[in-house]
Amino acid sequence: MEGAGFALAQSLRQQMAPVVMVLPTPKVEASCQRNSLSFVDLLTPFCSLANVNVPVRTASEQPYRLQEFYVRMFYASEICQTQTETAELCLLEVVNDTNDHLAGEQEGDAQKSDFMKMRAMADARTPSFQKYSKEFMRTLAFSEHEAVDHPVACIQAVSSSDEHPISKFVELYNTEHLPALINEGVMDPKLLKLYVLVHDLQEGSVDRANEILLEMRSTFGVNNCRILCINSGSPESNEESPNSSEDMWSSHSLRPMTPINTQETDKLDRDQSRRRRGCYITKADMEELTDFVLDISVKHIIPTMELKIRTLYQQVAATRKGLKNQIKNLWWRKGKDEIPDVSNGPLYTYSSMESQIRVLADYAFVLRDYELALSNYRLLSSDYKIDKAWKRYAGVQEMIGLSLFMLDQSRRESELCMETAINYYQKSGTSSAKYATRSALWLAEMHKAKGQYREAAIVLFRSSTEEESLRAALLLEQAAYCYLRTAPPMLRKYGFHLVLAGNQYTNCGQVGLLLKQRKLAMLVYRTALSIFRDQGWNYISDHVHFHLGRLCTLLENNAIAAQFFKKVIACSHQSPTNQAKYLAEFLTVIEKSHLKGAVLELDLPSVDLEHVHVHFEDQRTYASSAAASVPEEVWSSVEEGLVPAADKAVNWLDAKTAIAKIAKDYNICVAGAWTLINSEEIGVDVEFRNPLQVTLDISGVSLVCNFTAESTIEESGLEYAEGSKLDLSSSVDHLSLQDGQPGTNSEQHDLALSEEAFTLKAGEKLVVRLKVKPPRAGILKVMGVNWILSKIAHGRRDFAVLGRKNKMSRNNKRDEPLPHQRLKFRVLGVRNHQLSISFVFYHSMAQDQS
């Protein structure tokens, strides 16, 4: 096997290593707690043995060699089925611990492309899921339907400082201390017993310990007794030479510390707060611990398992092999009544032939004789199927699939066996649903090992439908990453499964760890945004933005929440209920945050920014009443050159006067000399539309203008000459708040702006004429419109009025049209008496013509 296949095989060997039960005395635990470790945790890093090169012979006469070997050690109290509530809390802690460094990384490196960010996040999240999977499978250990977790040996550890140590060894292996599965007859009570005398070198020399060891060997035998010396160093010496005691326990899941008594608790808490793990362990102690685990593995555990396999193989051959035995077994099973596999007690005891075959097959699998294991699993499979023991049948099918995978044979058959295991686990009831998930995880890893990421994603997705929210979210997230790793990447399926994962994360209801789950939901949702951005998947986009807004609100980040809610308040395709809910959430966030007075670029109501109509006070006159009745065409020749023609473009050839030259870039309006009363009023027609099916309350509607007085222009050296460009952007702050008006500059408070308020019903359109009066001569630019939505949110949009399209270029391409100048005005300051004289002159001309 290579690559992913080798990694999966390695994981199987580690998770299905032989189990050793540990029974220590309280004083042994006290000696280990000097190092902030329990006795089992102290031994755990040394249970992975490399380069052992030990020969193994099972049922065949041909031996083979193991180059590496693993051992799992558990306290006797841990050899039981983990309670569901306890298991879920442990798994939640795993999720909480493994994602601290990822929860804040929501944006990623700006220099990377979106695809690189996706792959980087997938690579970063996969190890944490593997750790979760390993812990999840550990919570399923010690089930009554499989023997791979049955203890092979028992280590009885007594301290040299214990009184009457020989008696302590006898008392330890008591039925009160043994696991319930042994007392109930599920596991074999006849275990290999190893007697270990633990000597703490901090408490004195080893002389007395050697005397006790001699007594132990005379009582329990020479081969099964051993002394283990620990704590030969000191915290001070280890601090001076940190390499002498490396913290090799940080990469292992350590058990919570359990102090021996109340008096020792305070002392341990004070000491452990100043010490690191393994502070009393030196290199000499590490070598002794390594030799200890190697010795019990090579000289005791492996030979015991070999002997057990050979014994059971002979029994099975005598009772189940051969045509006569097969017919006899089939005939006997046909006569049995249908007995369900009840949960309150095992259907098959340890002494039954079915359980013995299962032990034989599991031991062969652990010692990597996969051919022998496969043959016995198949023999056992037919028995369980006839007995309708579906949970045990599913477990055997699971092991057949794993055996075929380890043999690297018939990959298709191994996948079918895993599928069968999943189906029958689900068929056997809700108590076996987690074992179906375990089989699905193994099957997904098999597909990954062959590069079949799409098939792996399908398996994970199917398994997520049978699981609770948190585990379903993790499975869906991994399914998404599988779609990302396909060739070519299936990005839409990747994004869709991320959205499903985010939805499951938000549905998690575990109290106390909601913060982490919310951050994980934000992580996957924000990644999904890059997939569905501007793709027309409106409902998915709304779902993602809305939940991101809610998550930011729950995380007390209302400013970012408002940005997400702003994207969904104008969703016309949603139902009225959802539209009202989205709008209410947005307004609530605005009211709670510092954005209540800030101006936002809102899409609600919808404003027609391109089609804006300008109206002047052309009907106003200061002449007599008779002059008002003169036909309009009479005035056209007089007004030519003063007002730019509306039906044709004005260029420098058409300009007759200096004003006409200015009219090339600006419209002309007149301001009163001293007050706003006689200034010409400019009206702008703006269309507002309600895209929702709910009523909108709009108030404070007014124009956003930029006005630069003539005196300011002269001081800055700007001119109105033809061809010159006046930069107005430097004199306006679009989002500033001055004098209580959003979007004004320092001189806008002199403008007379009309303010409107109205109500838009569902789908209603309304054209509103907004007016402005310039105070004096200068440059006026109408930039946009602002309003207040529901008396809470301040909105603004800038007009985008475009001019005519440019002529076709030589490359047969049209340049982008430039902005139209209809919203730019040159304000002329004219005194009232001068205006009156001019109109009298024009009136007499009109009488002469008539």
C-alpha cells in the first residue's frame, strides 16, 4: 500500500491494537502525579513500538515477522461502554480544542486566490476531523458484539511504599475492581497477569524494592514479575537541561487528573501549576519505560495471543470444519426459534462457539494474519445471519471489509461488505446507529485511498442524514472537502455541502460550547460565499447571508451583521414572512449598533438611479401679465445662446456667448442676490419602488448636493473657461455627518432642500420631485438622494446618469459612455433690478415683432 492506503492501514493497526487492563494502587498514582500524569498516561507514549522485528506464528506453520507493534492500555474502570452523554461531551471538547486556531481565520490571505484559500482550509480542517474520528471510535470501544477490544493481559501495579505489597496484588484482582463485561460473561476472565512493582526514586533507594521483588517472584512466578523505577530526576535539573525530559505527552489524549484524597488535592494543584508534564522523568526513566513496554509486548502479550489463536483454531476445526460439521450446524440452527439480540443482556456468552470464533478472528486480525481472520469472519457471518443477530452480523461484515482492504484484494467486495455493515447496523436499531457511522468513516477512507473522492463524499453525506447536528455538520463539511479534491473540482457541490454543514452547525444546541460551533458555522458559510457569489442562486445566497448576520449578532459583532443583513433586505423572491423577518433583523441590528446614525448604501427602497429628470422654474416671469400670453416660439430666438438646446448637443461651434460656452459643461440656474426667496428652484424627479410584499415607511427623503461658492472657486484659482475641468470630488465627503445632515460638505447647510416622507405599499412605484435652491453664485452638483428607512436606518444612493454612447472606434468597439452633465449647475448671481430691466427690454422687442 502507498499514500492514503498506507495511512489508513496504519490507523487500523493503531486503533485495533491489543488491549491491556491496568489495576494500580493509589500510591502508584500518587507517584505518577508528581509529573502531572496518571499511570496509564505515563505509559501511553511508549506503547508504539518500532523496529521490534518479532517473529509470529499463528495457525500456520510458516512464521512471519512484525516490524512494529502497538498496545492500548486502559484502567479497569474504563473497560466499558461509554455513556452517550459522557461520550458526546468528550467529543465536544475535541471539537473545541482542535479548532481554536481556525475559528478566527475567516478571511484568509488576501494574496491567495479563492481556490487556494479553499484548499488551504480543507487541508487545515482535515487533521482535526481525523482526531475527532479517532476519539469517536474510541467511545464505541468495548461493545458486547466484538472482541477486538477484549483485554489480553492485566497489569497489576503496586508501589514499593505500599504496606503488605503481596496482599495488595491479591486484592487488586477482585471482582469489584473488574469490568462489568467480565463479570457478565462477555469477556474472558482468565487474563494474563503481570505483576509490576513501581518504585518512586524520590522516596528512597531501590534496596527495599528489590527485596519485595524477590518475594513477588517466589509467590507469583519469575517470568510475570517486574520492577519499574521512575522519577529519577528533579524539576530543577530538567529546567536547566530541557532536552533531558521532553514533553512527549502533549500529542496524546490525556485523562483528567484524579487526586487520591482531599489533603493531597491542594498540594497537587499548587505543585502542578508550577511544573510541566514529566518534570521528574529523565532519559534513563524513558529508556526503562520503553524496555518495560517492549518486554511485556514481545515476551508476554504476543506469545499469549499466539497460543490462544492456535488453541481456538483447533477447536473450531474440530467442531465447525468439514462437511459433516457444517451440515450438523445448519440443521441445528434451523430448529432454533427466532430470538432477537436484546440490549439488556448478550445473546452469546463468552463460552459460546460463536464468541470463540469471533475472538479467534479478532486476535488474528490484531496480529495481522488477515487470511486467517477473513476465513473465520466468513464462517461466523453465516451463523449470525441465520440467527438474525443483525448487530453482530453487521460487525462481522465490517471486519470482512477491513480484512479485504488490508489484504489489498477485491476492493469492490470490501466496499460491498462495508455497505452491508452500514445497512444492517441501521436495521438493528438506534443504539447501533453510531456503529453505522463508524463503518461509513472506514468506507470513506477506503474510497479516499483509491482517489475516489466523489464516492467518499456520497458515503459521508448519506451517513450525515442519520446523525445528530454536530456530527452531521462535521460529516457534511468533510464531504464538501472531498468534492473539492475531485479532478476537476466540483465547486458547486462543494459550496452546497458547506451550506448544509453551516446549517447543521447553527442547529447545534449543546450548552456551554455554542461559541465554538457558531465560529465554525461562520467559517464554512463565509467560504461558501465565494462559490455562490453572483451565480444567481438567490435562495442559497439569502440563506448564507442571513445566517451569517445572525451569527455575527450572537457573537456581538453588530457592524458586520448589518453588512450581511443589508444583502437580503431587498429580496423580492422571498415570501412576505421571510421579507418581514429579514427587514426586522436588519433594523434591530442597526438600532443596537453604532450604525444607527451612519449612512449606508441601501437597496431598499429601490431607486432608479439612471433615469432622473430635472425641472427648472421656466414658467416664472417678472414682466407684465400681457407678456405671459406671448407664444413660446417668440421667446426661442431670444433665449438661444442663453439656455442650451434640449434636442441637440452643444459644442464650441454653437456657442454665441460666454454663457453658452459655460453651458457646455453645466446647466444654468439663477440665484437671488441677497436671499433664497428669489432664487430659482431646481426639481429632480426620482422614482422609488418597493420590491417587497410588505409596506415600507420612508421619511427624510432629500437630495444630496455639493455646492461650491464662487468665492471659493476664485480663491482656489479655478476657472470656468472652456476645456477646464473642475474637480468636485475633493470638496465633498460622501459619507460625512456635519450639521445633522448626512452626505454634506461645509457649505451645504446654506442650500434650501425639500424633505419628503411617504409610504410605499407592496410593489408600489412612486415618483417624487425633490427640490433644491442654491444660495449664491457658484457650482451646484446634485449627487444623489438620501432617506430614512422605518425611522431607523439612514440610506443613500448616488445617481448614475450616463450620457450618449460614444462613436464607434477603429477597433469596432464603443467606449464607455461618460456621465451626463444634467445634474451639474452653474449658478449665476443676478440682482433683482437687473433681472427686471432685462425682461422689459425683451418685452418691447416682442411688441415690435407683433
